[in-house]
Amino acid sequence: MHGLPGAGPRCPPPEPVLPTRPELMTRSPGLVVPLLGLGLGLALSLPGAVAADCGSLARAEHLAFHPVARTRWLTPRVRAPGPLDSLYGTVRRFLSVVQLNPFPSELIKALLNDPSSVKRDEVVRYEAGYVVCAVIAGLYLLLVPTTGLCFCCCRCRRRCGGRVKTEHKAMACERGTLMSFLLLTTLMLLIGMVCAFATNQYTHGQTGPSVEAVPETLLSLRGLVSDVPEELQAVAEQFSVPQERVSKELEGAGEKLGNIIHNQLKSAVYPGLASVHSLGQALQVSIDHLRALNATSAELQEGQQHLEPPVQAHRERLLTLLQEGWCHGHCQGALSRASALQLDADFSQVPPVDDVLHRLKGVPEANFSSMVQEENATFNSLPLLVAVEMADALKDLKKALAEQPEGVRMLARGFPGSEAASRWSQALEGLEQRSRPYLKEVQRYEKYRWILGCVLCSAILLVVVCNLLGLSLGIWGLFAREDPSHSESRGEAGARFLMAGVAFSFLFAAPLILLVFATFLVGGNVQTLVCRSWESGELYEFADTPGNLPPSMNLSYLLGLRKNISIQQATGEQCKAGAVLWNVLQLNDSYDLDKHLDIKQYTHKLQQELQNFKLDVKSLDLLSPAARRDLEALQGSGLEKIHFRDFLVQIQKPVVKTDVEQLAQELEGLAQAQNDSVLRQQLQEEARELRSLYQEKVVPQQSLVAKLNLSVRALASSAPNLQVDTSDVLTNVSRLKGELPAQTNLIIRNASECFLTREMGYFSQYVAWVREEVTQHIATCQPLSGALDNGHVILCDMMADPWNAFWFCLGWCTFFLIPSIIFAVKTSKYFRPIRKRLSSTSSEETQLFHIPRVTSLKL
């Protein structure tokens, strides 16, 4: 169809700038065709004119979504540097010597997958260093108490210990050497005891916070697991944000669409109605002029019939009077004018217009002004009409809009691990609840261990005190031997203190070695098997190697991932920096986010409802049947065929050839010049009658000629264009009326697509926001990485290191009890009184303790 828009962006253009309707309604007939041509050209003839721009519907406004990701950040635990760090390093080096074997991946694999297949000799082979230590501890446990028992029996029979029976020259040297070694051994025991006390207390102090950190870490992991489905559900629920926005915009969509249609069509309808109104005015004016022309022509013809006899009579009388011989003055001039006194214009020669008037009988039948006002009112009510027509369609749209897309509704349920999330959450909650009694038991047993450690450290302290008191009193007794009146009680007391230390050493040796070995076996394996492999990454490599872990412990299997993930990668620097699980677990291979965010089926319903809407604009006639009959009658009247030139030929002629009034004036002057009174009187009478004829007959005839001239010239100038304009208006209005329904529906479709594009922009914002939330914000894995790091700090740095340092120091003291026993027993002999003394010029007995002097010794 001619004039319909072709291809191009299918959105309504901005509202064109139009002149006001009063201006349009007062156009002259000569502007009818340009106005109508302009309106039709804008609306119909230019391809794509209707679809140049989406205007106010071009872009969706920005939507504000509430963040759903919960910030869970597990505070990292770090052991502060302290004075015992060098001791911890020494213990680790010692354990690395004890356990030289690498991480037993095959043994652990067999233990996890098939415990019955684990061979005892493999375990013994791996624990060879601990087996050697166990043998040493067993020998210690067997030999030291046995030796102590034998020594006790021997002392009861006075065969062991005793005193030096005979003084000899090397005795002072031997005594000094033994005392030095005993003092050194005692100092070593003292240092070990202090370190044991410190590590025992530090271990006890760290146990409480470490135990309390376990539920906190489990709760954090539980929150991480349980938050993911909740956050995804919150993301899905925020689909209501674009839903509510689109529903709000649908409230006034009908009226807005009506305004768009009105704005698009008014560039054609207003000029069309203005041209019809102008043409109606031109028709009325032409009919009036034509009727005036016909009536005036009849009056002129009738007046001509009444004017011709008196004019002829006056002419004949004047010719008679002016031809008399006694006429004096300018008689010849008056005679020539009198001879021209006759009618000139002959209106009986003009063509008749009765046929044209007959064809235009009853025209105009329509009131063009009222008709145009009614059509304007109908066209201006188009937004309301569209709103009423779209009410049902918008109701269906809102009903379709209220439904949530299946993919969005299943967003949380389809997420990897969502099915296991509740089980994980319940399992972590149960583990946290079940762990509390065990953790309380751990604290209780730790208290017992701490008390036992304090008791044994106190026993070592008792040995140290006995040794120091024995040495002090023994040395004091040696000095007192210089005095003749000295008593041997001090030396005897020193020897007794040393033997008391020996007794305590034998007494506490067994519980010491048992505590040392028990704590060593546990703490050493924790350090060498867990902590060392944890720090080196061997533990992660073992867990990441396929087949090492049973399916029930496989993280990818538990999370429902299609691709195996690396635990080391999952807990690496990226995770520590707060990366989300989507990137860390590479969930794009296991979870099709685009599929869940595909809302094409949802938007297709909206598009179908909008595009199915049609608007009936048949009530907009532009031209009523009566007005059409008027224009068709004008078109077939033959108005343009009237020979207006014949009218103009007669109009251009004067009614009377001579100037009657001037002739009358000249006759009056000529009458004054006559001597004959009769002639003078006759001329005066003629002048008077001519003036009367002029006023009564000629002047009205001249007025009618002027009136006829106005009508003839108006019709002569407008009739040809009027017929062309009438034909164009009828043709273009008919074409416009025929194309308005298609044009209206095209505008509706284009505006609907623009509206749909705008509304889909809101859903696109939601899809982009969901993608950003899921892939960049939801479920940060920092709590997982932080839990593992904190677990390492708690287990290895805060518990294992002090624990191992405690048994190391306690074992140190335990093994130094042996030289302490030996040196104490040997040294105590020299502190007791000597039965036989050797005379000499110097006191060899005390030369190690003071400067010798000349004395007389008693024999």
C-alpha cells in the first residue's frame, strides 16, 4: 500500500512540531493542497518516518537491587613470636631426625579406602624412628627403676654409697671433678625443668582458646554452606524488582500508547481536517458568490430593460433641442454627448449559470465546521479509546507478568551442592554440637595432664633442690674441716640431701618416662605426619590425587561438580583474598547459569500479548457522508466551465456610454447661455430629469455591476483551483482513511516493541545483576581457607609445638636424671667423714677451694 513505512527501526518518532488547530482551520483554499500533502508526506509517504526513534521508551531506567551476599570473614589466627620459638625449632629438627620417612601416601590411602589391607610391618617400617625411641623408653623404664631397687637394697645392707675410707692424694681432684659434673648436670636439669614448666603452662593456656576456636570455625563453615542457598533464594526473590517496575509502567501503558498513536497520526490527521475545513469554507464562499452572480445578473438584465426606454427618450429629445438654430453656446459639444446617450453594457449577453446552480442545489448540506470539530474531538479522545481497548490486554499482561520464570525459580535448587547443602549444614551443626562434650573432655584431660606435668616438674625441681642443697652443705662441710673444733654434721647433711635427690630420681623416673613417651608418640606423629605435610603441601597433593580419598570424602563428588577441583587451589591465595566459590570451584563447568537466567519464554508471552493488540479507528471518518456529497456535487457542478470572461467583457463596459451626470451639468450651463426662455426652460428640465434618471436608474445599475464584478472575479480566480483541490481532498482523505487502520496498527506494533524493549531492559538489568552476584559476591571461600589456616595454626602452632616442647624438655630432664644419680652418689662419698687421714704439709683435701697454707696436721 502506498505510503506505509518500510524497513527501519520499529519505534515511534518524537512528536512533530505542528501549528495550532486555529491556524490550521483558517487556511485559505490555496493552501489546502500543500497542507494535506505535508501531513500525508510526514505520516505515509516517507518510509521509516514512523519508526525513526523510540523517544521516551528508548531506554530503561536504572534499577536498584539490594545486595544479598553476606560478609563472612574468618579472622586469621597467628601465634605471636616468643622466646620459645627457638625451642620449637629445635624440637622440630629433632623430630625430623626421628622420622626420616616421607609422607606415607600409599599407607594413608590404604588406611582410608581399605583399613583391613594395612600391614603391620608397613606401619612399623614407617614408624621406625618412634619404635627405636620406644625401645629406649622401655629400657629406661626397665633399667632405671630396677637399678634404683637394687641400689635401695644395697644401701639397706650398707654396701653401696658409704664414704671414703682412706684419704689419698688424688681424692681432691676426683671430688672436684664429680662436684663440677654434678653441678653442671643439676644446671641442665634446672634449665630443662624451667622450660618444661613454661611449655606445660603455655600448652595449658593455649588449649582453652584452641578448643573454643573449633566450634567457631565449624559455625563459620556451616554459615558458608547454609548461606549459599539462602542467598541464591534471595537473588531469585529480587526478580520482583523488575516485575513491579514493569507492572507499574503497565498501569498507564494504554494511555501512553494512545498518546504515541495520537502524536504520530496528528501530523496527517490535523492537516487533513484543516484542509477539509478550508475546502468547506471555500465551497460555501463559492456557492454564495455563484448565487450572488446569478441574482445580480438577473437584476442587471431587468434594470437594463427599465433603463433603456428613458435613456432613449432623453436622447431623442436632446437631439431635437440642440439642433435648433436658435441654440446659442456650445451646442455642438452637447449635441455630440447627447448622441452618445445610450446603453453600453448588454447583460443579456452573459452566459446563464442556472444549470450549475441546479447541480449545487442544497449545497452545502453538511456543516463543515461542526463536522471538523467532531472529528477533532474523536481523534483527540484516541488515548482514552486505546486505554479502554487495552484494558483486557493489560490485564492478561499483568497476569503473565506475575509468574516467575522456571529457571529463576529453580536458581537455588539447581546450584551445585544445593542438595547437599542442607545435609552439610546439618552435619556441621551436629558435629559442632557433638564436639562440645568432647572438647570439654579434652579440656578436662588437659587439666589432668597439666597437673601431672606440674607434679613431675616439681619432682625434678625437688631433685634439683636436693642436689643444690647437698652441694652447698657438702662444700660448707669441707671448709669446716679446717677448724679443729669442726663438726662433720654439715658434710653428712649434704650427703644425705644428695642421696635424697637420688631417691627422688629413682622414684619419679618411671612416671616421667611414661609421660614423656606418651606425649612424644602423640605430639611427634602429629608434627611429622600432619603438620609437616600440611606445611609442605603434601597433604593437599595427597587429597587432590584421584583415588587417594574414598568417594565419601571427595569434595567434587560431595558438591556434585562435573570437574574435579584442587583443594590446594581452592584454599590458595585467591581464596584467601576473598574469591567466591564460583571462580574457585570453576562452577561454570558444572552449573549452566545462562540456562537458569534464560527468560525468553517469559518475555515471549509479554511480546505475544502486546503484538496481538489491534485498534479499530473506523470511528474516525475525517469526512462525513453529507460533506462527501457536497464535495462530489461541487466536483460535478461544472463551476469551472462557466465563461467568466463574457461577464468581464460586459462588466468592463459602462452602463451608459456617456457620463449622464456630466451631460446634465453641461445642459444646465448651456441653458444659462440661451436667450430664448422656452429653450432655456426645456434644457433645464432635461438636465433635471437626467440627474433624476442617473440617481434612480444608473447608479443602482452601476452598484449591481460592481457586485457582479466582485463575484465574477472571485469565482474566476477560485473555480479552477477549487475543483483541483476538491478532487485532491476527496482522493487523499479516502486514501488516508483507508490507510489509517494499518498505519495505526503499525504504530502500535512499533511502540509495543519499543515498550517491550524497554521492559526487557529491566529484566536484562536483573540478569546482569544476578550474574555479577553469583559469580563475584555470593559464597566467598575465605572462611574455608581461613578455617584450614586457623586449623593449622591451632593444631600445629598453638598446641603441637608447645606440646612437643613440653615432652622434649621433660624428656631432657628425665634422661639427665641418670648422670645426676651417678654424680650425686659418687659425690656424696666425699662429703661424709673420712676414717683415715693422711698428714701432709698442705691440705690437699681443700686445695681446690682455698689457697693452701703451712699447718700442722693432726694424725
